[in-house]
Amino acid sequence: MSQAIPQPRSWRATPGPWFYVALVCIMFLVVAILQNLWLPHVRGWLGMGSTPTAGSDDQHKEKEPAKDAHAGHAHAGHDEGNSIEVSLQARKNLGIDGKEGIIKIELQPFTRTISLPGMVVERPGRSSVQVTAPLTGIITKIYPTQGEAVVPGQKLFDIRLTHEELVQSQADLLKTAEELEVIGREIARIEVLTKDGALARKQLLERQYEQQKQQAALRSQSQALILHGLTAGQVDEIVKKRTLLQSLSVEAPGPTDRMAAAEEPRFFQVQNLKVSQGQHVTAGDTLSVLVDHSELFIEGNAFERDIAEINRAAAAEQSLTALMEIEGKQPQTVKDLRLLYVDSQVDPESRTLHFYVTLPNAVEQNKQDGDRRYVSWRYRPGQRTQLLVPVETWKDRIVLPVDAIVEEGAETYVFTPNGDHFDRRAVHVEYKDQTSVVIANDGVLFPGDWVVKVAAKQLQLALKNKASGPADPHAGHNH
């Protein structure tokens, strides 16, 4: 039998534990030797900065002036080209210091409107009242001054009567009243004698008949005096006192429908005085003009292309918004105005259709000068305005004031606060009118973000000046 020849064994040296210990020591030694090369970079990445080591050149730099506090540090959230740092004083000047100058983005409905010109006018037949002379005479006293506020029933003028016909009518009235008094006493005497049988009843009936005739004449004469301009109270006073009315007082007329419906006391304002003391006037002459501006109208002008929108708004009883022009100031917004009616014909010259909106007014200034009161109204006839007529409503939109955006070429920007910086963001505008702008909800802005609502143009100008001005001491660093 043949035996198997044994194969020679190959010898492989197995490293001992001391080999691994030596290898680790060598690695630590290499790392320690090269630490000046890699350690500053690692610390820079970690934002820790370099710590000078003893014997290094950094020891000789301790006495050098301090470097820029921003040197070697990156400010997250700032893009140098789209961010501007604004000082506290500048923020106050621009009105963006605090929440008054910024707005929080919220999804809200937006009503698209059309803008139509308008003008504040008086209510025809309601706002203006002419005070006329009821009788012919001479003005002996004028109580109010021009511009003064007067209440209904307040004395305005005293007139001394000079009309001959009026004097004669009063005399006839007094004569009839005296005759009635005499007839009344005689009837009382005859009634006693008739009861005793001393006189026939026929005489009593004759005197009673005469009394009825005089009573009818008295009523007729009283009505004639009222037609002359006297009041029923003045006529009764003539009969009661048995004296002719030599003068009369003209009072402010009764309250208008607006005054009667108001909870607080209302008043007229003396717009114009037409007479002077001592002037002779005839019945019907205008003495003064009083106005009640507690409520006015806005007369809007709709062009032919807008008539359909006006009719639709009137049919739906939609409220309108007015932008009141104020000299030297931003237009004042007045909301929830009622469209009263639309005119029935188009103006042949201007080719516009008039429509009327109610405008409640308010007292702007109230001044007391002794017994006289002077007021100034917030809105005045002749004041120009823009009427915003609703057309359609969009839901869930980002709506900002028009001053919150700035346009630069084809781009539109907004600014968002970020600490002491303001970051510029390019946005897409879906719609813009005189007061508001609708921003697309495309992920650039989100509900809950804060946006500068004023001074966007000034911030854009400062950002451009920063880019074109002298070298920024922060140059080369991201903020």
C-alpha cells in the first residue's frame, strides 16, 4: 500500500498585541505633530475660532486693534445682496419700528373693485333751507352770525311790520273780537230777562244769531292773518291781549327728517346772511340760508362700460367704499356706504350715469365762543372722492397694503423683518388697485410671516445705495 506524502506547511507570522499598541502610538504622534495644520480648520468649521498657542505668532497680535466683530462668522438667514441692515433711528423715521409698521400675513377674502370718480354734494331738498321774510317790514335785529350753529326754534331775526293791509287785517280782527264780547254780555242779560218773562224769546234768538255771524267773521279774519304769515299763536295773542302785533320774530325752522331720527340734538349752520339790520324787506325775501350737513351724498359718475357693474351692485344692495381726498395727506377710507339709487338717464354731454351714495357726516371741530357755537364738519360739499364698487370676491388670498411692495423693472419685492435686518423677497402680484395688492400664494410668503407694510420704496432705495456705494466694512461675509 502506498502512503500519502505529507504537504509542507506554510508558516504565517501572526502579529502580536504589541504591534497594535505601537501602531496606535505612531498615529497619535503623527496627529499631534500636524495639529497646527488641521486644528484651525476644524475649529473654523465648528465656529469655535482659533485659540492661539504659546510660542505662535498669534501671541504677537494681542496688542493689535480689534478686528470686525463679524469677521470669520457667517450669519444664517441673510443674503448680502437682498438684505439691508437698518438702524433704530432709521426704523423710527420710516415708521417700521414695532408692530405698527409691519403686518402679519393671513389668508383672507379679497373683493375686486372698480374705481369711479365722485364728489360730495348736498342732499337735494334736505340739506339746505332758505329762511324768508313772512311779512313786509324792516329788519330791526339779527341774532346769529354767519357760520354759527343754531337749533330749530331759535330766534334769527326781528321784523317791524309796516304793511298797511296787515295792520288793517289786525284792526278788523280786534273789532270783531270786541263786538263778540259785547254780544256775549248782552246775550247773558237777555237770557235772564227771558226766563222771567220780561222779554220775548225772539230777541234772544236774534242776538245768538248775530253772535254766530261774528264768530264766523273772527275765524275768517284769523285765517287771513295766518295766510299773511302770522302763526296761530300770534293771532291768539292779538285776540287775548287786544293789541296789534307791531313786530314779529323769525325763528329757525323745525328739524329735518335726519334731525328727527338722530339720537343726539341736531342743529343748522348759518351758511349765508342775506340782509342787514335796518333793511326793508317784503314778504318772501330770503333772509338767510341754513344748512344741515349731518348727512350728505356722494354723486358718483359711472362710465358706459361700468353701468352694468353699478346696476348689479345696486340690485345686490352691496356696500361701497369711498377714498376721500385730503390735501397733503393719504386718502381717507370710508367703508360700508349705502348705494341709494342710480339715475334714470345718461348725461348727454359727459356720457356718464350718475349714482348717489349716502355719506354720514361727523363734527370735526366744535368751538364755543360765549353763547355762540361754531362747528366744522369732516366732509364738505365739493370734496372729491373715489368710489370703489365691488365686482367679485376671491377667497384665501394674501392681501397687503399697496405701500408694502416696491416695483423694480419686471420684479416686485416685499421686505420681511429679520432681527435688525430686512430681507427682500421677490413676489408675484396677482392683482393691484389703489389701496391693496394680492400676492400669489406660491410658497414665497406663508401665513404667519411678517411683512413691512410701509416704506418698501425707501428700503429698496437703501439697498440699491448699499450695492453702488463705498465698500461695505462687512464685505465678503454673508449676513
